[in-house]
Amino acid sequence: MYFFLDIFGIVVFAISGALTAGHKKLDVFGVIVVALVACLGSGTLRDLILDAHPVIWIANTSYLFIGILSALATFVLVRMHWIPRKTLEVCDAIGLAFFTLAGTQKALALGHSAEICLLMGLMTGVAGGVLRDIICNEIPLIFHKEIYATAAIAGCLVFLGLHGLGIEDQQAAICSMVTTLGFRLAGIFFGISLPAFLFSEDERAP
């Protein structure tokens, strides 16, 4: 289960990284670098924090090759057919759902508390995208007004709650991914967001 989640998440986040690089008109090397940062950066940070050595892509180099191949395939496809930016956000949403669950499950398997599992799930879901956007000089999606981190937190809470109730992990995992993906897609297509902290210019202190 973990392997499948990691592979699927790596593919979709590599695609999102390659699409972001493509919108910035980077060359093929830049596309590969951004894609690898997007698909492996969060797992690397998670494993370092959890002291899970070796990190995921060193323990299994197939992850590295899958990320590179996904980036190259996207690079070729984009040169033949322009892909709208909304596709990037949908790919990112799918990766968010899979990586959030993968991070939560890995921390849980290592015996950590629910709080740490929640934080690791959130970080695994969003960190790669943040690094990708920073490298490409974009405002990270996590800071956009649409629901993003909240979707990851909701997915984590659903999995941990169902797991605590004794529900089979496979069923809990499906519910978790559907929750994360549903919240994120609602933010993308319907503009659903948390209330912003706004105040008028007149209310500022002189």
C-alpha cells in the first residue's frame, strides 16, 4: 500500500513540477530538477525529521527514475499539446491526497503519536509543492486563498479517526484520500476558501 501511494504521488507531483517549469519556459534540465524537487522533496524532509534512514529515494532508486521519466514524458507532451494551468492544479490536488496519506501512514507505522502523524502527513503533502513554487518564483499554492493545507489536515484527521475506531486501513485510506481531494477540488473549481484576515486602511494605527 505504501509503495503504491508513493509511486502514484511521485508521478503526479513530478507532472505538476514539470508543468510549473514548463509555464516558466525552463529547459529540459530545469524541468527535471523542478519535477524531482516537487515529487521527492517532501518525502526527503519527512524521512529526515522522522530519522527514517536511508531516505525514500536512496533506499529505492526506482523512485528517482520514475520522477525523471514522468518529467521527461510531460516535457515531450507539453511541446506537442499545450496543457492549461488548471491541469497543474488538479495534478497537484491528486498528489496532495496521496502524499498526505502516505506521510500519515509512515509516521503511524513508526509508532508516533497522532499529533506527529498529522504534522508529517501535512508536511509530506505540501512541502514538495512549496519548494517547487519557490524555485519557480511563484507564490506557493499553500498560500493561495483556496483551500489547500486545510484539505490535507482534513484527510489526515479522517484517516486517524477511522484508524482509531478500528476501521480497516484500506477503507480508512480511501476515505482520507477522497476527503483531501474533494476539499482541494472544491477550492479549485468553486473558489471555496477560509476567511481572510482583512482590515481597512482606516483601521491601521498611525
